[in-house]
Amino acid sequence: MDMYGAQIQLSGTLSLQYYNESYSVDIDKTFYAMVPTDIPPGAYNASFEGYASIDNETIEFYGMIEIEEYEEFKVDFNVVNTWSEIPTGKCWASGQVNIIIQQSEIPPVQYTWIHVLGMVERYGDQPAHGWLSALIKLSENESMARVHLCWMPYNFSLIPKTEQPTNFTFTFYAARLVNATNIQLNYSGYDLYIEGVWEVYNVTFSYYDEDQNGEFEKYVWCVSVVAQNVTGQLKISGGWQTFTVSLTGFENVNGKIVFSRISTMRVLEGDFNFDNQVDIYDLVHVAKHIGSMPGCVNGKIDMNLEDFASVDLNFDFQVDIYDLWTVATEIGESG
């Protein structure tokens, strides 16, 4: 298919559709795209079909623009997230839009995508366990990083020392990168260096009313902010083998990298078996964890914080339909 470079001005309302909820987002955005030559420059009524990736600061849209009687074409754009009620993660996105196509030379942009997963081993001098997840998008003029970290020193949990406790409490730390101020590859001896502002939380889940099958029927949980606007760094070194997270006022969190990928193509969060594609096997992997929370997987005690955190894609401390939806949006894609 022959294509030409164009500046796209898009306006309209897009619907973000989760499993049983939808949200409306008003769009007025100008960006660049490659357009089929059979679509002449001009103004059109069109439709958008694709998905959105939502974090606390940005909503990124990826999908296809379709104009009646013409070839459809791919677009990729983002807007500032001013809708606090929209859950983070991924969801379907669609709607009717107005577009103005102006032929234009597209500025050369080369993106580098980085996906890193790590397992916590130490907190200061103490043995610890937990999970690191980092997704980075880099170009000469734009950078984005999403980093989630949870960790628990082995002496930090308040779990009773019995094999089948009727009631128990599970406590751990969690940290989220709020704003990245410096993202660099191969910087000062590090494979990857990210500096920015973080938030740190103390998360506690208390489970009780164990039934005859050993499943807990009730729980309460709370998240308290331990520190806001904390300066911190994520440093990956040793040929993408180890990581350190240094947060002001806290001991260093250290661990090993269990997966890393650098690509010029968009990385896939839902690829849990690392075969460079998202399919039904990845969807089933998350579905098996639905209803799980830290310390309690499908109603039963499970002290493996890593297994839980790896499928809590939107970092809300529970595995639910939103995590499943994130994977569903990538079904059929390959990296």
C-alpha cells in the first residue's frame, strides 16, 4: 500500500470500554501519521477503533482510523489524563471523530521500548522479596517511564507462625514513580538509569473467617502514604542482571532482573511466557489469578508476593477484570 506523511487533526469523543463500565473522553489532538494515497488531504468524518493505555498522567491511544469508502490507517497519539475516575490499565477505545488531513513531512522519530521485570532480594541489609516492573518509551524528544515496586522484608509480615492460621495480616511496602526527570540508557556505568519523583505506600491486608475448605471469606485492607515527592533512582547494571532502587529516607531495594527487552517496536505487557506474542495462554494465566490479593491467592494463603504482583498490571493491589482487560486488548499482537 502506498502511503504519504500527514499531519492529522483529530477531534471528537471516544468511549473507553472496560468489562462492564465505560467512560467518555473528549479529544482535540494534532499528531502525525502515514495515510494511504487513496485518501486525499481534506476534512472527513471517521471512526476510531483500538485501545487505550491509561496511567495517572497520560492516556495513549493506538488503533485504526476508518473513513467510509477508503482504506483504514493506523494512528498513535496521547493526551493528558485529566479524568481521575478512569481506572489505570488498558481498555478498548472507539468512537466517531472528525479529522483534518494535511500532507506533511513527518519528523523522524525513533522510539526505543524497554520492558523490565525484576525480583526483589534485599531491603538494606535484610533479606526481602517482592517485584519490580518497568515500562519505558524513549525518543530524542520524548520520554516516558512507568515503574512499580513492591517489597517486604522477611521480618516485616505480621503472619502468625502456624500452618493454617484462621486470621492473618499481610503487610508490605509499595512505591510508584510519579514523574521521571531523567531517563538514560548506558549512563554512568548503568545499563538503565531513571531518576524522578516517587510515592511510597504501606499496604496492609487482613484476612479472616476461614471456611472448611481453607478459604478466607472476608478481608479488610488499607493503603497509607508513607512518603510523597520522594527523590529516587532506578539503576540497572551488570548487563541487565541486577537492579537497585534508591529512595530518599529508605534503605536501598536490591534484586535480580528476570526479564528485559529492548525493541524499536511496542513491547507487550501481556506476554507472560515471553514468546513475543499475546494469546489465549497469557489470558488464562491472568484469569487463574482473578480475585487474588497480596498474601491470599484465590482465597488461600500464598506468601509469594512475586506471583501476585506480576499479574497486578495496574498496581491497585488486586487482580481483577481490569488486569484481564489489559491482556485482552493485546490478544493477537506480536512484538
